[in-house]
Amino acid sequence: MHLSKKCSVFKVVLSALLIVALLQLIYLSFLSRFHGKQQRYRYSELFGGSAAKKNAHLEKNTRKERLRYSLSTGGIFDNSGQYRVYKNLIKSDFTTNQKPGSHSNSDILTLATHTTINNLHHLESLLERWQNPLSVAIFAHGEDVKFATALVYALSFFCPQIQALVDFHLVCLSGETAGFPQQDQEHFVGLEDCASVFSRLETHRDKYQNYAISGNISYPNNLLRNVARGGTESSYILVIDIDMMPSADLHQQFLGMILRRPPANEEVFVLPAFEIRHARKIPSTKTELVQLYQVGEVRPFYEELCPRCQAPTNYSQWVNSHVRETGALEVAYTLDWVDPWEPFYIGARIVPLYDENFKQYGFNRISQACELHVAGYRFSVLSSAFVVHRGFKIQGEFHAKKEEENKQNRVLFRSFKEGLKTKYPSSTRRC
């Protein structure tokens, strides 16, 4: 009798456990179906479902259809025939809604930058600081071509500020083509908002070291700079690398300056370049930057790797030059170019393009500054504007072929300088 009672209790407990397990399975199945439904909903948001069919007459005006059209062109080959360029792969609302020939204050100055997919996560903080039109040229190779297309589309869809202000351009090898990302649904799994897209980009941040792209592929930095420049109709352009940050309110300050002081012919406006210790917050103003500079947390860009490349900026003079009480941006002093200075600057859109023969590491920006000098440009250093690179540049952090690339580009630079004599026969300036 006692044993029978024990068996009955055991059966009751076992039945209860089975019921709990069954309920858990039902609950997990519900969660899985609900999550899948959420993902399908997000995916249909990106690419259109029944709602899109109801509005078929408006379909050609959607971001999706503009992307589809950009890809259908097949891009264009660069001058060397080695690369395929999808200019304006995705246009911002700012560019799309702009009337031909019209200019607003927001369109006076555009920031142009370039990157691979592993550094695209920097776009979030860069745009947060800039908050004005931005042109981004992305280089992708192999599977990254699909990934870049998909993630750029997702960025433009989920991130309102990117949708409003950022134009994307894609460059790949001439034998590669970008496809419409609707066929690559796996790239969109888990993407629900802007933050989730940047989280996905973060997973790719360490894929390459500097220019060491898989398959021994050359990073065409000067081509990318030209593509980003060519993707804007702005009167003036600031070209920087995507892991650099401009001073705060630069756009508005520059606009105010050129209204007070129209630029001279053949003049570019130099922004002193610095690098900051990784743990430090990027300074917004000259006052903040100088405070960090004085305690060694900020130093001149490339101070350890190539001090001569930035020394002509005359950091001591800039740091000690006081901004007037109005706080308005102005020209602090003007310099002549000297080898091997490679300043970052704001220039008119008619400034000579970068020479696209320079790829990988070495002489890609020096060559362009050298040409500006021979072409008769003067370099006016701005009083309180600057750019800051995230982290100190140190020896040993570069890819293995850096020195080999530098030697090859040094040889190319010699022939480039000879070519300038023919290009500017009346100039008495030399590099």
C-alpha cells in the first residue's frame, strides 16, 4: 500500500514535469516563430512586401529602386580599367532633392572620405560630429562587395541622418560586379535599427590591417578620394580619412569665413592635423585640443613615423596663435609648400585631382600637395580648425609590405614630378 502511494506520487510529479516541458517547448516555438516573423517583417520593410505592391505606382521613387537602378548600370571603369566604380550607389535625400544648379548653405562644403568595409563603423561618430553633407567611397573585394552593398543599403534605410546626408559610392575590381542585396537575405538577419547595423559593421573592424587586403589586392586610395570628391556638387571639399575627426562646427565656421573673406584664386585652407591617444575623447575646440597637446595626450599627426611630413604646418605657431574674441574662423598665416608636406585642407572643387597611379602606402597625398604647389596654390592655415586621427600612429602597427610599397611609390613620385614640368610649363615652382 505504501509502495503504491509512492508510485502514484511519482506519476503525478512526472506528469507535471512533462506538462512543464511541453509548455516550455510550445513557448520556445512561439518565440522562434515570433522572432522569425519579426525578421521577415524587417526584411519586407527593407525590400517591400504587400504594402509595397499596394504602392507600386510610387515604387520607382523609393530608395530600393534607386539602388536597383544604380546597380543595373554596371558601374563604369576607371581610367586604368582595373576598377569598377558605382558612383552614387545610394544618394542621400539631400542630393536627391537638390535642384540642378542650385546651392544652399549646407552645400557650400562637403566632407569626402574613403574606406574599406572594416573601417566603415567610424562613419557613425564622424557624421555625429559633422552633421552636414558627406560623400563616402568604399572599396570592396570578393565577398565584401555583396556585404558592402547590403550594409550600405541597410544604413541608408535604418539611419535617418545617414539617409538625409550621406552619399555612398562603391569601388571594386573591374572583374567584380555588385548585385542587388535582395538575394543576400542572410546579410540582414538581426538588423532591426541603426544601432544593429553599426554593431554588424563592428564585427568586421579588424578584418584587415591597414592596406593588407586579402588576395594581395591594392587599395586604390587616390582613386577613392577622387570618387568621393566627384560625388558632390559642393563649392568646397574637405578630404580626410574616415578614422579622422574634424573640429566641431567647422562647416558653419567656414561658411561664415568665406562670406566675410572670399578665397583668393589658387588658395587652399589647411587644417593642422593631430593624433590622439586612443583612450582620450576627441576634442571639439582648439582650446580643448591645446590643453591635451600641452600634456602629451595629443601630438602632431605622424610625429613618430614621419615628422617631416607635417612639420611645415608650424605647430608651435598655430598652438600659440590666439583666436580673436569673436571666435570667428580666419586665416592665421600662409605658407609655401615644402617637400614632403602632406597637409589636410579645404579646397575648391576645381583643385587638381589626386594621381590615381598611387596606391597602397606612400606618397599618395604628398604627390597631390606637390602638384598644388607647382600649379601656383598657396596654403592658408586656419586659425582654430583642425583634424584629429584616432590613436597614435606607431612603428610596427602596419602591414608587412609597407616599406616595399613606400619604395615603389617613391620611384613613381620621381616620374610624377617630371611629368609636372610638362603639365605646368610656365611654372617656376618645383617639388
